[in-house]
Amino acid sequence: VGNPAGKDYRFGQRMVLAANILAALLFIFPFVWQLIPDRNVVMVLSKFATAFGYWVMAMWSIGFSFIYQSSLPEKASK
């Protein structure tokens, strides 16, 4: 669930949201690439899509890490 008042909880949520939006665009790309007339543009966009796929995985990992860390109970200081 996470602690909305916890440190970096909102940053984690925003990172996961950005990753989800980019992943949705990457999901749509294979369906619309046929509408692009130039093969060279399609090839370059395909390479960018592959690179952004790896970037999305990293963004999910970082975002969920921040959400998990903010959901941990705070340590009592002595």
C-alpha cells in the first residue's frame, strides 16, 4: 500500500506512472508502424522502441523500490 507521507512515495508513484505511459506507447507501436511510409524511419523507431523497453523496466524497478521503501515502518531513534 505504501505510506503517502513517507519519504519519496510520490516520486515512486510518478516513476511507475511514467513507465506505464511509456510502456503503453511501446505496446501501440507494433500496431501503427505499418502506417509509416519510410522503412528507414521504421527501423530507427524500432531500435528506439527496444531501448525504451529496457528503460521502462529500469523505471519500474526504481519506482517500485521507492514505493516499497516508503511503506516500511520507520525505525525508532534512540
